Amino acid sequence: MIIIIGAGHAGVEAAMAAARVGCDVMLFTLSLDAVANMPCNPSIGGSGKGHLVYETDALGGVMGRAADLCTLESRTLNESRGSAVRSKRVQADRAKYHRTVLSMLQNEPKIKLCQGEIVAIETERGRVTAVKTRLGARVECNAVVIATGTYLSGHVHVGDINYPAGPDGSLPASMLSESLRGLGVPLMRFKTGTPVRVSAKTVDFSEMEVQYGEEHPVPFSYYTDEGYMDGVVQTPCHIVYTNADTHRVILDNLTRSAMYSGNIHGRGPRYCPSIEDKLVRFADKERHQLFVEPMGKGSDELYIGGFSTSMPVDVQYAMLRTLPGFANAHITRHAYAIEYDCLDPLSLTATLSVRGVEGLYSAGQSNGTSGYEEAAAQGLVAGANAALYERGLPPLVVPRSSSYIGIMIDDLVTKGTREPYRIMTSRSEYRLVMRQDNADARLTPLAHAAHLIDGERWDAFESKMAVIEAEIARLLHTGVAPTDAVNACLTSHMSSPIVAGCTLAELLRRPELDYEALLPIDVTRPALSASAIRTVETSVKYEGYIKRQNEAIRRARAREDMALPADIDYKEIRGLSLEAAEKLSAHRPLSVGEASRLDGVTPADMSVLLIYLGSKSEGRGTF
């Protein structure tokens, strides 16, 4: 039996992954009405985060499927900046998303849902054996996944008012922190926040800038038909900007903010700061962009993205009503900041297991991250590994060199975090080979090996890869003659005519041409899905760059994947600095690559370590 504590985005993916691997799962949540809740903006994806959703789907996850089914508006960010940073984002129907995911859980025969608070984790000889609920029930288990989000000892702040609570006015998980400390698990205190929600009937949209969705959305999930996405009737979002009056209200009341009154001690997210924090940190900016986005088709509520605050209620009204279109706005839910406990991610391994407590795993905001997407990706990895552990199978370790999931986990367990962590494309050393469109090519083989997908999905994946490879080969070997019709097509796209024969691939590599533009001179091409076309086009256009990055990855992996013996005594290695020996002994990295990224381990230390490993492999004994 696998126990999952928490049914947010991390807990959901953990439960579904453990069930797919073949284990019985009991998923505990403080409220069944809050399964897969979106207490912040009901959106999925965004810069870097969209990559995580595609990768989670490639590993068999459910977030992409649910997001497709609940899409209100779809947009692709950074469309003009190239395939490496192109990121899909959807505004989702909050209530529908909850219902959709709850139904997925209820229809999985290996998962049992239970409303209840877990207050203690029991162990024997350093191994998880059971959990206890607040009502006194004891459930025996072989593994536990902590996915408590911001509920763990949650404390809400609005101005000078503060009280124990979880997000959206829910109850906090108030007793589990003490149990974790008793197990020797180090905890940190972080903070996040959310803006006001506003009644749509009390605002004037004519004073706002409208933002429409894209015409032909590509779905997040393998399971979603592309024709379905074309049939989605999208709901537009809007944009407004703060102004001098907004800034005056906020700055005049800055000391009344819980952020600046000294009431909040937890560290907040750098990349999603409160509006008062933005004004202090970016004092030279005359205005800040805000996003006015719907909560759902059946809802009157609007979410004001970028307007997070911990100001008192009267100031929230005053600052809101300075915005264009909000002069008569009514607040349906007030903004708040929330502090919560989370594990120090340096206490985790690359499998998201907790060091020193066998069978204990952790995922999501309880690991010091922010965002639904980061939580879902970690939940899948933690849930899969808990199940693989129970079944006695090899663990799932997602490589840094081939995924943003791997980057995120590696960053957390080797570097830790001093603030809520979020993924960004800039964190990748190999962005061009880690795109949204090829997530399945990178990760579905891992999912197959870890029993996370069924045979039908694997067969479909192999068929898709064969189609893409065949089309790339066809483009590379299909000649084009310099006919009048060909040159007319090229000049219509502001591309130079050809005077000698070339291949379709050579034409596709021209910056001004894309796959669709070549259709008039390539009428016999096979029918491909939009996602396959993107992969083919990018693979051909950037073939040289991709080859170089793949070679760099191959060279890096040769050292990255070198395993470190579990019983290695770092303090006995001559030449290793004292700090490095202490960090390596405490962290016990699984590989040379993981060791090289630990804080305090220098390149000189790594040279000593590699020489030592070489001497051991040659049988020369202690170096």
C-alpha cells in the first residue's frame, strides 16, 4: 500500500503514477472538494512550465489531459523567439478542472480516496510502516508520499490579521510538521500569496485591452485529439496596467502590508512577487502589467494576475479601484499571503526519497517549489518511485540532460533553494533539444521502462516516431527543380528563387519559409499532425545545432552517469577539501554529475574524486 498525503497537483500525479506502476494507493486529502484545486490563477503552462506539462504527459501523467478538457483560452508564448523557448499556456475552468481530475481518480480501481488529516508517519528501524489520522485511524503502508502543498502548518496574513489556515480559507495540516521533525526531516518556512477575485458584472471591459487566444491550439496531451482543440470556443482574457494613483495608494500604506510590517518571516517567490514588493524593487517603473482572466464558464469571478498582495481589506479596495475598468469593482475573495512549512530539498535524493527514512518521498510545494506544473511533475516522479520501491524494481531517475523535470529535481537536491523554486527555460544547458514538441521522444521510453504507460501508448509512440523519422528523411532526399512554379512559390514568401536543384530540406532551412509554405511545391507529402509537423520542421531547420548539442550531451553523460559507490568514505580521500568531504558525506550523491553540482564542491575537488575513482577501478586501493 502506498499512502499519498495531499490531493493537490502533486498528490494527484503521485497517486495516478503509483497506480499505473501496479500498486494499491490510498490518497488522503483534507477536503474532497479541494482535489486538484487551483487556489491561485486557474492556468496551466507558461514559460518553461509548459515544457513540464508536456514532459509529465510523456511520462503518462494526467495534468495535460485535464488542462485540454478544461481550456478557456490557449496561447503559445514566445512564438516569435524560436522553438527552444516556445511555451504553451491555457486559462482553465477552475471548477471543471477539479471535477475532471476527481473523476479520473475515482475511475482508477487501484486508488482509494479518503477525506482526513494525516498527523503522524510511523517508522520501524528507519523504514515507513504506517500513518495515523487525526481521528485516530492507523493505516499500514510500505511507502508514503508527502504532497501537502501550502497546507503544512499554513498561516494566512491579511494586513495585521493572521490566523492558521490553508489556501482559500481551508483548514491547515497543523500536526504533521512535528512528526516530520521527529523523524529528523529538516523543514523550512516559505511564503506565497494570491490577488483579489472580482465579480465580472462590476467591471467595465471596454476600458481594458482584450487578449484573444490562438486560432489552432496544439493540445498538451497525447490523448487529446487535435480536432477537439480546434472546436474549443475560447473566452478572451484582458490586460490592464497600474498607474500613478495605484502606486500612491500602495506606497502610502506600505507599512500596513503584512509583507512590510514584520508579521511574515517566510521567504516569498522572487519570480511572482506581491504588487507592493514590485513597487519597492522596481521603483523606476511607471506601470505594471496585470492580467484579467476568467475563473470558469459558469463563474462570475475574475482573477487579477500580477496583483498579489497582503494589504488589509480597505487598501485592497482602494488600490483595485484605481485600475481602468475597476472603479466600481466588487471583491468576491480578498487577497492574502500564506506562510507554510516545507522540506529542505537538500534532504532529498534524485528519486525524491527523503534521506534517512526509507519509503518516504516528497513532492511539490512541500519541496520548496512553486506552481502547479512543478508540483505535478515532482508528484509523478515521487509516486512512481514509491511504487517501484514497493515492487522492488529499479527507481526512475529523470536525467538533467534530457528534461526540465530532471533539471528541476537536480537543482533542488544538489543546490537547495532559498525561495520558492520555479522552472525557467534559461535553467537548461541544452534548450534546443529539450523542446515542448519532442517531450515524448525524450521521455516516453523512460515511462515505458518504469511501467508508467501501457502497451497501446507505447505502440502509438513508436508509430509516431517512425512517421517523423520517415518525413525528415523524405525532406532530406527529395529534390526540387528550379521551375517557374517553384520560384513563384518562393518569391511569394519573399524568398530568393533557386537557379539549381536543391532538396526540400534546404528550402525549409531558410528562415522565411516554414513547412506550410512549401505545400504548393510538395503536394505529395503525407498527412501529419500539427505536433509532428513542429518536430519535423524544427529538426530540419536546426539540424546542425541539434547535432552539436546532442554530442555535448553525450560527452557530458559519460561523466554525469558515472555511479558513486554507496559505501565510499570521502573523508579518507587525500586531496579532497574538508568542505567537499563534509558535503559529499552528508549528501551521498548517486553520480559524479550530481556530486559536481553540490555547493562547496569545486572543480579541483572533482579532479581529485575522479582520480580516486580511477585508482579504485584499477585496483590500486586508497589514493
